[in-house]
Amino acid sequence: MKHILVPIGSTENAQKTLQYAIDFAAAINAKIFVFRAYSSLTKAGTMINVDTIITRETNLYLRAMVNSCVLKNVDIKLISAKGSVVDSVAAIDQELGIDLVIVGAKSNSIKENLFLGRTAGSLVKRSNVAVLTIPEGYIYKPVSTILMAFKSGIIKSKTILKPLQFVVEEFKADVNLLLVKTPNYTEEDLILHPHLKALQSTLTVTENATTFQGVLEHIKIQNPDMVCVLRRKRGFFQKLWEKNTILKEEFYSNVPLLVLKG
């Protein structure tokens, strides 16, 4: 894991998210790309260099944000792009090869009742890169225990677990697997893929209506440093297929949440 992309919004928590990303990158010797997307509507009679001006102002904002952090000798590059965050992330990944996106859970949202705001939710929903969402105000600490929740032990991709495997290896972290038996589960779902077995420190099997509820039940008991889930169409973030946000009343985590493409 060498390239980390950090989308930056305009909230007060953006600096804390960036500081977390810098601390995380310093621990694993990774490079950071600090990124902000912008949009502009060019109409007749407007300045033809409006995009140039916006790009310059965006880079100044990013530079000020970086300068407000403790850099810890991390290699940091600035990127500004015109367009949506999700499309820009895809383009940057294609050009540079991004291993992980670190984003504030609420991003640009000021709504207190949200756990995942629109930007973070859209990235979780549509990005093909692993996403690590950081709760408001969360301060970095090394990862020693990870709660990984899933409702099926079937793993079809050979690379889906690579970000998690990297974190486990770098931090020597324990992985506590949580297999949530939801309604209509099959016996095949209860069989762990060998790559999951290789990560396992402990295994807990629980029965809940949703994977969400399984995590909420066990996160307080296990008190992990990180929660990891798989993004599947009918998995943990099923509600995101209806919208791009998650309410705190639906789910909340006070530790970083690593979402792997399922």
C-alpha cells in the first residue's frame, strides 16, 4: 500500500482527517495525494480562464490545509480536478494507482444526524478502491485489533482482501471475524474462504436481521481499533443502494471503518 488518496472538503474536520491520513501514511511509509474536486459553470461573457483561477485557489486551499498539519516527512502531493469526486477518484486511480482512499465519514455534510455524508457515501457506493472512513475528531492510533463483519464467507476476488492483509501485516493486528447469519442464509455462506481463515484470530457467529445490527451488537463488546466490511450489493451497505448517506440511527462507528470492494 504505497499510494493513499485523501479527498478534502471544507469542513472543520477536514484538517483532522488529513492529519490522520498523514499519521497513517507515516506508519506504513506511504505517499499521500491530497485531493479536492471542483466544478464551474462557464457562461457567455465570463472569463475564459475561470478554471485556471479555480484550480489555483483550490491548490492554495490544499496547501494551507497541508501546512496546518504535522507532516512527519511524508511525501505529499496536491491534486485538483474538475468534476465529481467519484469520477475524479476513478481517473486519478487509473493514472496513479491508488491503494486506499481515506475520507472523513461526514465529508462536507453539516447534518449532525449523519454517520456517512454524501461524499463518503458515494465513494463507498461507487468507488473500486478500498475506502477508509474516519469519524469526526478521531485521532490516529496504531491498529491492534480489527473487527471484520460479513454475512457470507464466500470471497470471489483474489485481491479484495489485500488492503486488510496489508494493515494486518504492517501493524501485527488481530482480526476478529464476525459472521452474521441473516435471514435466508445458506450453508455455503457459513464456509470461510481460505484467505479469511488465514486472517482469523477469533471467529464469532451471530444471528441478526442485518450485518449492520451484528456489528452494532459486537463493536462495544470487542472495542476494536478498526471495523472492516465488504461492500456487496446486498451486504453491509445495502441502504446505500437507495441513497448516498447513512444516518447515525441506522449505523454508527466511533473508530475508522475500512470498506473493501465486494
